[in-house]
Amino acid sequence: MKKILALALALVMILALAACGGSGSGSGASDADGGATLALVVADSFGDRSFYDSSKAGCDRLVADKAVTLTTIECNGENHSTQIRNAADAADIVVCVGWEFYDIETIAPEYPDVKFIWIDNATSAPVENVLNITYAQNEGSFLAGYIAAAMSKSGVVGAVGGEDADTINDFIVGYEQGAKYYADSTGTDIEVIHNYANTYTDPAVGKECAISLNDSGADVIFQIASATGDGVFEAAAEKGFYAIGVDSDQKYINEDVIICSMKKEVGDSIYDAVTTLLDGDASRWGTTWVADMSTGYVGIGYGEDGSVQQVPDELKESVADIAEAIISGQIVVDTTR
């Protein structure tokens, strides 16, 4: 009997491995009901309550609304190229979230029947089956810097970046410009300081970085470090300064210290792009789509109705006017891109 059970288990394992196999030429896959299959691959891990979790929320909406079958892969900071291929072997649509997936440029052509979406960066030249989605985070950060400067009592505002990289620095240059715009408009002096945590997954380091900035006078600090930014919120609660969230509306995490968030609606942009594709329009593929403030995917969030509000209505109205000036081109925001 034990031999029979062992043989049965071995057969099951062989069949399972055969089902999971795939060749490099790749044609994608469909689920048993004929619906589209989507693989979401993130450079680090879920649980950041901002960038990666936003992408997951958008894909979950596709499952609910469009009968898409979803699989997810967390790279945890490694094996990004391998995981692109693993995803492409199993899905019709592959969404790669993070700048770390730069090998998509050479891997995607190996899978001509799979559609890829690369979030937060762009291939050096168009790739027929890749849609690059980048974001004008500099524009939203301009508004965050304006708010920070207006809310500061010390005249010093700060930012904690995940790393010294173009995307993070795109936030910072917009933030600095927005703070300076407030200073110039009101005749006040504002200093902007920042540091880098060099990690996106360690709140303890984020807390140390925020405390260092606070010790240097910053009383409003913008977190631009994914899950590491949770430490910025902890430091704000302990030390009594204000914080600004990133990517998603994070006020709910601690509405007493998070005065607003710079929203970069990753999940909504993925939902939009995939929905368009499922409706038969693949015209965006082979291009780079810049989700700027005019698209509604970049802006400022102040929390849900009923949340504690520190930002006065008059300041919110000024921010709305500035957003319109950015959209119209009257204000041109600096960028690292």
C-alpha cells in the first residue's frame, strides 16, 4: 500500500510540474474559463501600504470587474530577470512594478504573444509588446513641498528618500521647488533638507533618518521610501512633527501626524491600461505613457471624509489653484527625467 501511495504522489508531482512548465518563446496562458491571466511582479514585497500595495489593489479590481485570473510574485530585492520570465511563462499580461526590471527590454521580445507593462521606468527604445508607465511624481511633490512649507513653523522641511536614484530624486526636486515657490510667494525663508535610507523595507532605518532631519530642525517630513517610510510616521508621532505620505493616501495610518499624501495612483493606472487592452485597444503598447497631474493619477490626498485635518481649507484652495497652473503649463516643475 505504501508503494502505491508513493507512486501516486510521484505521478501527481510530475503532472504538476508539467503544468507549470513553459518555454522561452512564450505565448502566454489563459485560464480554464478562457479569461485573461495576469501576473503582477513587484521588485520587493507587498505590505508597504503605498507603491506595491497600490499595484495589487488595481489588479484585484481587475479580478473583480474583468474576470482576470491573477498571480503575484514578490522578488524581495533579487532575481528580477528570472521572475520576469517566470511570469511570462504563465500569463497573458505581465505587470512589472519597479525600476529594477530593466532587463524587460531584452526579455520581452522573447515572448511576442505576452503583453508587458513596466511601472515606474521606461525602455531605452520602444519595445512592441511593452507599455512603459512613468509618473510625474515631481508635479505632485511640488504640491507636497508647498504644503510642507506652509505648515512649517521652524522654516525647515525634510524628505526621507529610499535611495539616491533618479525616480526618488524626481520627487525631491519637485518638493524643493514647491517649498521655494511658497517661500517666494510669501516672502518667507524655507530650508529643505533630505537624506536617504538606502532601503525600502526597513522602518527602523526610516525612523532614524526622520529623527536626524527633525534634530536638524525639520518639522514637516515627506516620506519617499515605501515601507521604510512607516518609520517616518513612527518618529513623527514620537517627536511631535508632521509627516507627508507617498504614492497612496496614507493618512489613515496615523491621521494625527500625516497631514496629506502625494498620490501616485499606480493601481488605477494599471487598471486603466489593462482594461483598455481587454477592450481590444493595444495602441499604447510600444510607447511610454506619462501619467501626469492632468490624468488625475498624480495629486494630493487629505484622507477620507471625517479624517482629522491639519491643512486649512484656504491652503487646500491655494494648492488646487497651483495644480491647475501646473496642468496648464503656467508652472513648469523641475525634473530629473
